[in-house]
Amino acid sequence: MHERERFRPFTGDTSKRILLNDAPLSMVLCQIRWPELGHLQLDMKPRVLEFGSKLSDYPIFQESQEISYTVTPEGVHQGGGGTVFQWRSIDGTWNVSLGRRFLSLYCTDYPGFTIFSERLTKILELLEEHMGVPLIERVGVRYVNQIVDARLIDNLEEYVSPVVLGYSSLVPASPEIMLVSNANQALYSIEDVMLQVRSGMVPADQSVDPAVPAANTESWVLDLDAFNGNVLPFSVPDVLDAVGKLSDTAYDFFKLVVTDGFIREFGGES
């Protein structure tokens, strides 16, 4: 197991840990990106098929097309992008996507950082072996927390800091007033890490990401997206170091904004 140095920029507390038995995570994703590479401008499918042949835990395969958008003075124009190759586990909870400029791994049933990073390590090793990526320009880690229980949504102030509730923390005099949607956003810079925080109410049958199934009721989401844009020679240990620091950044912000009531509610200890 690749060991990493713990990073706690928001709380400064390296001793306290929050362990949840039933964390309300609807998606955890890691993506790495690299510049346009000359050898991948040709038909990259033979390389992709060699890469995919080693993904025994992800037997279901499909291809899709990226869609790109260009903003001009005449308006927004939609154009075609490259092919995205996707593999997923039989139960659909684990997904690998590979494009000409990126690799991503995401899951919708998060088993914890250790197992996630073990799977990521294997995929990065295959990328190194088959795709010939010499450098990376971006690493990102994203955690989407989603609460769908109406009882909890009605009492969010007991579970998370008012800072991330935005308009949800206001209590109108009339019970007939309903908050249909609410979006709060912040961007933090910590050393070489950026953390994009989004939180708010999401209406029923809508989703914050195509990879996250829409709930059939309203939900409250805390979306933590940590990333860096360092251009570095590609190596598996260096990527894992970056992923660990990004994950720690998001985790420490989560520690900062949840209450003891949240920890108790989701079967945790600290």
C-alpha cells in the first residue's frame, strides 16, 4: 500500500478521524489529464483494447462520443469530441473511462480510500504500460455527498455548519414557502491545491452529475472537488501522492463543516 503524508489544511488536526459506517456518498471520482499527444492522434483503439483486456474487474464495455462546446460572439456551438472508452463492473458501481486526454475512475458505492486507491493504482499501472503518457497536467478528486432523507433535510442545521447551508438556513415565517433549489459555491486555494465547494438543494429527478443517479425526491448535496494543475512527468507514485493530498484536502473540509450530530446519524465515530 502506497503510504502518504496526511494533509489537514482546514482543521490542522491530524489526530481526529471521522469513520462513517453509512457515509452519504453518491459518487467518488478521480481523474487525471494530460496534453494532446502526437502518438494518440492516430487510431488509439489497439492500445485501448490492450489496456481494457487487463481490466478483469470491469467486464462491461462501451464506446461513446465526447461533446464539445465553443463560445463565440455568435453564440454557443456544439461540436464533436473524441471517443471515450468505458468499462464498468457487473454491478455498475465501479467505472473506468479513458479518452485521448484523460483517465478517470469513479464509484457509486465508496468502500473507503484504501480500496479506492488500490484500484486506482492498478489502472494507473496499465495506463503507464499501454498508453505511453509521458506527463500529466491535472489531477482531480471529487466527493459528492448527498442527503435524501426528508427528516434530515428538514433539520440540516443539526448536521452541518450554517456556512454551507446558504439560503437553506433561513426559516420563512410562512410554512407555505418552499425552497425549491439552492446553490452555494466557494473556491479555496491551499498550496498547490484548489478546492471547489458546492452545496445546496437539488430538486427531485435532477442530478448534479450524469454519473450520479437522480433521486426521486429533493436532496441536499455537498460536492467537494479538489484538483491541481501541476505539469509533471507521469509516474504512478507521483500521481498517488497528488491524489492523497487532494483527498485529504476534501476530507479535512468535510471534517470542518459536519457536526457531531452528522457523525452519529451516519453511524460514525471520531
